[in-house]
Amino acid sequence: MSQIDLARLQFAMTSIYHFLFVPVTIGLGFLTALLQTGWHRSGRADLLQLTRFFGTLLVINIAVGVVTGLVQEFQFGMDWSAYSRTVGDVFGAPLAMEGLAAFFLESTFLGLWLFGWDRLPPRVHLATIWLVAVGGALSAAFIMAANSWMQHPVGYTVDQATGRPQLDDVWKLFTNPVFLRGYLHVILASLVTGSVVMLAVSAWQLRKGSSPLAFHAAARLALVVLVPVILAAMLVGSELGVTEGKYQPMKIAGAEAQWDTCQPCSFSLFQISGGKNDMTPTQIIAIPHLLSLLATNHWNGKVLGLNAVQAQYEQQYGPGSYIPNIFIQYWSMRVMAYLAVVVLLVGLWGLWLLWRKRLSAAHRFHRVAVWTAVLPFLMNTAGWLLTENGRQPWIVQGIQLTRNGVSPSVSTATVATSLVVFFLLYAALAVVALVLITRYARKQLAPPPAEDTPVPALTY
Amino acid sequence: MALATFWFIVTATLWTGFFVLEGFDLGVGMLHTFVARDEAGRRAAINTIGPLWDGNEVWLIVAAAAMFAAFPSWYATMFSGFYPVLILLLVGLIVRGVSFEFRGKVDSTRWVRTWDVLLTVGSLLVPLLIGIALGGLLHGVPIDQSQEFTGDIADLFSGYAVFTGITLVLLCLLHGATFITLRTTGAVQDRALALARRIAPPTILAVLAFQPWTHSVAGGGVLPDVLELVAVLAVLAAGWLLAGRHEGWAFVATTVVIATTVLSFFADLYPRLMVSSTDSAFDLTVHNSASGGYALKVMSVVAIVFFPLVLAYQGWTYHVFRLRVSAEQFDVPDRGSG
């Protein structure tokens, strides 16, 4: 493997890993804030117990999310110095803003929330968990603005002397149509992840029969959030597809393995083979018009085939292949979308049980709900594979090729060593985090503090 | 170009803020097993920084992001050139970061002791490696005319760079020991004070050597400038104040030492960002590595709006958690749900 393959592998591994934790932080952050708000308003002790129970899961998750985020920030310079040098003028700004405006907020108020239970007035303490949640969501906004610029560069001019893009309209970074839809999609996906995790933990607890009233309340909150949010995530995701289809036609054509231009275009549920250069995969169950609808919002919309876009790009950018890995593209899209349907069905099942007042005793549902916890993580990963793989071979669409972004001064051996180091470290971290999260998710609720005594801080 | 200089000052300030604030967190991380004889004492030491360390570490993240945004070439050359140092730094930051959260989560002595070791080692690696990286900026590494690092791993560990790392480790140890003395009671406080007094002499010697060395590496001769003189006086004052058990004033003194040491380092570096040992014509400077005027202007507005806000709420956090922490608070086995 070459330096570039290893650097890409390292970036993929560390990003996917980081993004296992990020959506839980954002989603569970808001849900924990909702639980604490419920306690604040009603004074119900079980809501306080739940706040602290899920808050503990939240902070274990945040700990890993924060440290793996450091790797992301350093990696641009370490492995992708040519990229950083070229686009830092534009790409660096949202990262610096993220730190100043969002990450300080999230980290400082997390400390205040954890250790401030017995120090702060209840209303102020409630505000701290909301600021943690808002800080996390805001942080994602800046990162998504930076990433959306890589998908669809806007708000820049190319400096004549250096040939590098220079920021000339920061507002365009935050009104980038890819950003607006992509960010909303990420926030909704995070809420899906958080609520599925909360549902799964509550279902496990309900099955064991511990604190049934409290965990019924938590499961209800999770379900009430989950169903509208996953529907919205699917709708926004489909809109995002249309937007990306406009700016990154390869991404969308690749997601259907559509080699020839079509109008109207059908969507295949499955296909057999269809690897990198296989232009005639066997499509199973093609649904007429669906691809047209998904990619263009029109019943008879035209979707440019990979070959047509390739010819156009060769004319525009010179010879070379501009086609991403079609296998990853085709299947990541389907894994994401199909699993979303499964999660939606589980959510609807749960809502129905809730309506029939049978949620507490529905053991089959509990068992299914526990295992549903795995799905959002697969969906999130597939979604990022779809987005990032679909941009290839570009690191910034139309501006720089991935192979030109890699660090010239770093040797293959160095990248290989660091890949091994991170793989081992992350594997160990995954085991520890998983053991801790499952252990704490299966604990019984801690008894509520006696009346008239302050709620103790969550100390180390 | 005035804005580029402004962003150099911002970057220097962020690094200074990081070492002033996270400096004592790192010191506490290195010392938490040495200031206590039992688990209650160790927990008291760790909980002095419990609510603070995470917010303090953001100073590092923002410092790196500011370099990326304001001086993309600096960030690109330094981070790719110092690759092996930064990998180790990340490992240190990762194991240290999770050990706070993980160490108390399982009721087993072996588990807790394992994370204690990782917390200690991680907290040692961070200032050591950042020091080696910063020292390398001023000492110089091979850089060619296209601003690419052309050296090998040995170029990263020059005597001056390693000594910068050692000096920062000692400063963090002194700062941390003084902080524990200031923020705890009883036996933990006594042991922290005793440790601070033992750490003071080597730290004084290191600072006395570091200031003139820095000044001469920077090409300014061995006579220190005003900031460096303040650093020397403050470290002497810290030693004297600790001997007299004035931990509050001693903490002020260690804060001043760290702040002036880091600031004077950057003052000596200016207007260079990264010295090329190949040819001084290839030095990365504030002028040849900065982002365009528009990007710097936008970020200046953001910094001017948010920086005071950050200082206000971080300051308030310190006010909320101003009470001393005692080991007796941690003797009870009940830990809430956490």
C-alpha cells in the first residue's frame, strides 16, 4: 500500500470511529437536557434519577468523542499538509470558529454540569446541560460547514500568485445549500442515534423489570422523539441527495451504479456484482421512476450516467478517472436507507405499544429494541461513506485531487506506523468504552437523594 | 501586514493560556499519586481539576486551529514535519483524557491503578512533547524553499528542543503542586506543599538556563529581555513564597513564570514562525505564511466577540469551584450514580 492509501485508510478509520461517539453526544445531550427539564418542572424523583443515569452514559461517551476529535484536528496537518497548505485560508476559519464559539462552551459547561449539582442554583444548573447540548450541536455546525465546502466549494476566489483558494465571503460558507441540508441531516441523525440508544437501554431495563415506571418514561421520551426525527432525517437526506446530485453528479450516479444517462430512471433494490468496472450488474427488482424522484425530485427527471460525467470532467479537468468506488457508493446508500426503514418500523411498533399501554410488558419488542441500538451506528457510518467516497477522487470537489493533498514530507513507513498505533489504541479504547457503557447501562437506578439534601455532584 | 501580527499574538496568547491553565492540570495529573497515600486523597487531588481540565484543554485545540486558519503553511509544515512527536503527543492526550473519566468507573484496585499510571504518563508526555515541538520551531529544522520539512526524526530532538520540553514539564509540576496546595486540605495539602518545595530548586535552575538559551538561540545574545527577566524573578519568588507557605501568592508566581516563559518564547520567535536550519531565507514567517486579509479579518471579528465571552464563563467556573477539596469528601463509598 502506498502512503496515500494508508493516509486515506487512517483518515477513514479515525473519522468513522470519532463519529460513532459524536452523534450519541449530540443526541443524548439533548435528551438528557429534556429529562432534567422534566425533573425541574415536575419535581419527579425518577426523572432526576434518569437524568443522572443517562448523564453518566453521556459523559463516558463524550470522553472518547473528545480525545478522538483531537486526532481529527491534528491529522489534516500531519497526513494532508498539501491540502492544509492549499485550502487553510478557507477551511481553517470554520475550524477556528468551532473552537472559539462552540467547543469552549461545550467543555466548560460540561464541567459545570457534572460538578455543579450541589453548587449551582437548580435553574442555572439546568441551563448548563442545555449549553452542553447546544455547544455540541454548534460544534457540528462549524465542522459541517467546513466539510460542505469540500463537497461544494463556495465563497472563495483563487489567488493568482499562489493558485490557492482564498476566502472572500464567509456568509456563503454558512448558506451553502449542501451545508444547510447536510447539517440538518447530521443533527437529525444524531437525535435518531441518541433516542435509539435511550430506547434500547430502557427496553433492556424494562425487560429486567428494574424501575419500570422510570424506564417506561425514558422509553416514551425516546419513542416520541425517534419517530418524527427519523422521518425528518429521511426526508432531509433525500433533499440532500438532490442537492448533491446537482453539484456532485458522480456521487448520485455512483449511488445507483448508473453508468448510462437515463430518463426516467428506475431504482434497483439490490444488484449482483457491479464492482469498480462492471458496467452491467444484474439489477434485482427495479422500481420505475424512483431514482428520478430521489435524485431530481421529478417523476421523469434525468440522471447523468457515470460515463457522461466522466467525459465531461475529462474535458474540464484533463485526462484521468473521476469515478468513485461504485461498490461502496451503491451499498452505503442502501445500507443507510434500508436500515432507516427498519428503525422507523421499530419506532412505530413502539409507539403503537405505547398507545395501547402495553410498552412495559412487551417482551418481544424489548428484545428487538435492545438490538436496534446497533443500527444507527451502521447508518451513520454508511452515510459518511456515501458522502466522502462519493467525492473521490477529489479532496475538494473540482479544486484539489486527494492524491495531491497528501503530505510530501511524510514517508509511507511513518504513516504505516501511526496507523498501527492508532488501530491498537482505538481498539483498546473501544473495548473499554463498550464494557463501561454496557456495564453502566445495565446498572439499577441510583436511589434519589433524600428530601432537603442537595443532589451530590458527579465527581471523578 | 498588521492582521497577521495580530494573529501571531492571538496564537501566542492561546498557547500561553493553555500552559497557564492546563499547566496545573498536567501537574496534578503527574502528581496525583504522589500527593496522597490513599484512594480518597488521590480522588481529592484529581477532583481539584475535575470541573476545569476539559475546558482548559480546549485552549490547545483552539491554538492549533488558530495556526491552521491564520497560518496554514505553519500548521502544514509543522504538523507534517513533527509527525512522530505529534503521534506520541496524541497518544498522551488520549490516554490522559479518558483516564479521568474511566479510572473511577470500576470498583477494582487494579483497574484504578492502571488508569493512575496512564494519567501520570500521559500528563508527563503532553508538556514534554509540546515543548519539543515548540523548541524545534525556534531552534530550526531542515526546511526547503517550498516550505517542506526535509529532515529526519533526529532533527526533531535537538538539545534545545528537548530542554524546552523538560523545562515545561518542570514548570507544570511546580504549577500543579502549588495548585494542589492551594485547593486541598489536610494531609494531601501538606504532601503537595512538600513536593512543591522539592520541585522548586530544579525548576529555578531550568528557568535560569532556559531564558538565556532561548534568547541566544533566537539570535538575541544571552542577555534576557524584560519578559524573560520577569520569568526568572517570578520563579525565584515562587520558591521563596513556597518556603514561607504562602501558597496563594506562590500560585500567582508560578502563573507568571509560565505565562512569561511561553510569551517570551514567542516574542523571540517573532516574526518567524518556524526556523529553517537549511537557510534562513526559507524560514516560515508571519509574512510569508499567513492567510489572506479577508480570512484574518473575519476571524478577528469572531475572536473579538467570543474571546471575552470565553474568559467570562471560564472565569465564572473558577469562581463556582473556588472551595478547597478535602479527602474526607471521598471517604464515603456512595458516589451517586456516577
